[in-house]
Amino acid sequence: MWKPWEWAGVSQAVALANARDGATELSRRRVEREDVEIFLAGHELELRSETVRRVGAG
């Protein structure tokens, strides 16, 4: 049976769980974004050095 006087406590517990899940997901996305940015920066350097080699050899 539903107990209206327990609603606030249950609501608060659900809100905290949602906030924790959201913070965890956001943290994962930040890490993924940083990994992608690091990869792209390294890849860009590789492309530049390859272009310099081709221009110098040509």
C-alpha cells in the first residue's frame, strides 16, 4: 500500500541516485572527449609530418 508520508524520503533517494548516475555519465563523457582530442592532436601531427615529407621529397 502507498504511504504518502514516505513519499518525500523515497523521492529524495531516487533524486540522489539519478544525480549520481548523471555525474558518472558526465565524467565518462569528459574522459572520452579528452581521449578523442588527444588522439586527434596526435593524428594531426602525423598528417603534418607526412605532408612535409611528401613536399620535401617531391
